[in-house]
Amino acid sequence: IAHFLYRGASGTIAYFLYRGASGTIAHFLYRGASGTIAHFLYYGASGTIAYFLYYGASVTIAHFLYRGASVTITHFLYRGASGTIAHFLYRGASGTIAHFLYYGASSAID
């Protein structure tokens, strides 16, 4: 159930609410049809300011703010070094409550 609440079983209403069936209005609202304004707002056209704001150009300050340079403090704050408390806070150690809250245990009963 937890897994279904996060993404929804493929083809279910919950799945449509998360991503939208391909080609539907819900899908456009989540990602936007390729080349549309909605798409640009979500991702930004490659090389545009919007794109930089979402991902940041590689090796730029914006990129560091979003993901952090590998092995930097910012990177640890975003994902946490593998096995550290910060990592557990982001995803939860496999099998822990935190992990279930983020992903839902695959085939979990509740």
C-alpha cells in the first residue's frame, strides 16, 4: 500500500495522479508536453536560464546548490554520504521506517 501511495500501481488512478497517463492533461501538468511552455517551466529548455535554475549548468554555483559537488558538504546535505545519518534522513536505511516513509516497502502490507 505504501508503495502504491507513492507512485500508484501502473494503470491505477493513483498512478495517473502522480504522473498522468501518457498524453493526458495530468501528464502535461506534471512534465508538460515536449516543447511546450509547461515543459520549459518544469525542466527548462536546454541551455536556458530556466534549465540552469532547475539543474544548474555543470560545475556552476547553481549546480552545486542543487546537487552539490561530489564529496562536498552540500552534496552530503542533499543525499548524505553513503551510510551516514544524513543519507538515512534522505532515504532511510533499507528496511527502516524512514525508508518505508520515503519509498514504501516493495509489496508492503501497510
